Amino acid sequence: MLSSILNSEQAIRVNIHIIRVFTKLRQLLDTHKEILIKLDELYQKEIEQDEQIRIIFEMLEELAQSKQQENDFKNRKPIGYLRRVK
């Protein structure tokens, strides 16, 4: 603010420089804001994909357990009396 009140050549140059820097800073912030939004979108997609992959692995685990139980049932020792065939 002081540079805009002062009327010297140097004060005018400083004021112009400050305004240019401020404008450039706003442009950079807008650019970075877009990048941050895109990064956030990618992060959300990654979270969704991680959740879907986790569900797939849970289903595969359940399938493997089911198959193991089926095999255990087939290979179990029979109970009861054995009949002798003559």
C-alpha cells in the first residue's frame, strides 16, 4: 500500500512488480488447485478399486474354505458298522 501512495519512480516500479507477482501467484494457485482436485479424484478412485479388490479376495477366500470343507467331508472316515460282504 505504501508503494502506491509514494510518487517516486522506484515506488511505481515496486507497485507494478507487486501486482504482477500477486497476479502470477493467483494463476499458480488456480493451476495447483486443478491439480489437487485431479489428485483427489484419483485417490478416491484408488480407494474404490482397493475396496473392490478386497471384496474379490474375500470371495476367493470363502470359495477356498468351501472347497476345503467339501474335500474334508469327502475324505472323512466313515462312521458306523462295516458290513462284511461274502
